[in-house]
Amino acid sequence: AYAPARPPASPIRICHAPSNRAIKKTDAFLAAVGRLRERYDVEPVLIEDRPYAECLAIKRTCHVNFDNIGFGSYALASIESMLMEQPSLVYLNDASGAAVRGASQTAGMKCPLIPVGDARQPSHDELRAVFEGRAKPTYTEGDVASITRALEPLVRDDNLRREVGARSRRWAAAVHDERRVARLAADVYEGTPPLQGFRPAERLEQLFWWGVGTGRNMVEEKRRR
């Protein structure tokens, strides 16, 4: 599912999978692509309300990914695209940027995520207000201009797009390798002080089997009734 994508030569397809259009600033993305369409053969591809396998199949027909401006971090949408050798655009706040730099340093390679977004982005409280419908979603000219600037060289230069895509796959494979993530999680668990004499991993195992046993008891009780 995450093999390198092999999209058609044209148009250049730029995908975006908005779980929430207002929060991810989908309108800014569409405005930026609209400007590029005046000069280039490009097509925005919105991936919404489809089964996961279908989403991946659509994404494999694309060249570039726009993740989001607003959340302040990248997520699965970028990881999927990077593994498909698609450059990915995203806004990273200070905390996410620091985490990405740390992971990149550990992996021994520079992160190829392409930064976009106005310098000033909504706070978590402002995003919550938008999400809950208490405030209207907004984007700035800086948001649109940054997406346009980031996309234009990738649209214009096939070799650049492929080079960034190849680096993206190497970075995502190194940083998000499941064995590395498992080791990091194990380090966190093992570094946590014991609880009532049990290590955290042991407590999790106990909770798991307690849940299994409780579930079985509920099923048996229902049958007896």
C-alpha cells in the first residue's frame, strides 16, 4: 500500500485529505492551487468520506501532498505520502519543529517536509472555537502565498519533485519504522517508576488480561440470562 506512487505525467495532481476543512485550512489550499492553474496543468484532489483503502488508491495517483496549516504538526497523511515518494507540505509549530529536528538528528538525515503557513497561526483555543462552530474559519494571504511558493517549483520541475519525494520516503521509513517506534515506547515504559511493585509493562499486561476475563464473564452472564 505504501510503495512509491506512479501517477500519470500530467496533470500534476496535488492531494489533500481534510478530516476537518476549517481546521486544516482547505480553502487556503484550493485558493493556492487556483492561482497555479492559471499557469500550470495542475489539479487539486480532495480525499474525503471514503474507505481507507480507497483513499490510499486515490493518493497513489497524485504527485504532491498538502497536509494542513493549523494543527501545527504533521500526521498520517504526510507519512503515507512520504512513503509514496510524494513531497508533503505542512505547517509545524515550535514544539513539532523541535521534535522533528530531534528525530531527524537521530536518524542522521534532514527532514524533507516542506514548511507552509503564515508566521502567525491560531492558538489551540482558537482552533477549538472553530471546531465547535463558535468562530468562523479564516486564512490569510500569507497562508495562500506560502502554499503557492512551495508548490510552484514542485509543479514546474519534475526532477526536483522526484528528488524530494525519494528523500521523503527514506526519512519516513527511518523515523517511523515500527521497530524504532516500539523501542521508543519500551524506553518510556521502562523508564516509568514502578506502580505497586509492578513495572508499567507488567501492569498493562495485567489490565489486558483483566479486560479479556471481564469480557468473557459478561458473555457468560448474558448467556445464562
